[in-house]
Amino acid sequence: MDIMLWKARIKPGKEPLAKEWIDFLRANKEEGEKTLKNEKEHLEVYFMQQENEAAYLYLFMLADDLEYANQVAQSSGNPLDAKHFEYMMACIDPEDCVQLKPELALGDMSVFA
């Protein structure tokens, strides 16, 4: 089981587009959950936070294999995945993105089996 938390700065001036991105995902929640199942991904949780003068997107992910999930999403041909990556590329500053791995995960992971 792979668990990851991403902290990514939203490009200055792209905060409204980032909110549009989250609204898009919310509006397509049912289809999005189907794509997660196809990617063997169990959970994606999005947070937006203003920190000092910058806006950040946090993304918590839980999957059988995050590398596999990302490969499937990028090659799926699914219009939802394509739009998701389009928003991501437009909104996220790749120079200010941090991947955090947990030191410890507690809980009943069998619910995700």
C-alpha cells in the first residue's frame, strides 16, 4: 500500500483556476471514483490552503501502487484524466512541489483490500 501527501504551490494568479479544477472534480465525482478504481487507487483527498502570500494545494493519496496508478491515469485516454492533468499543468508550480511520505500509518488497511 502506497500513501503519499503532495504539497504543491499554486502558480500566482491561478488560484481561481485551481478552484475551478476542484469544482470540476467535484462535479465529476462519480466518474472520478470509477477512474480511481481502474487505477487501483483507493483515496484522493484535496485541500487548498493560503500560507503567507501563496496558495497551496495538498493532495493525499492512498493506492496499491502509486506509480502504477499514475501510469494508468496518464495513458488511459479518459477525457476526465486528460482534463485533470490539463488543470494540474496550468495551476501547479512544478518548482515548488514537495512529496511527503509517512513515517507511520495506523489504521485498518484491510478495508482497502
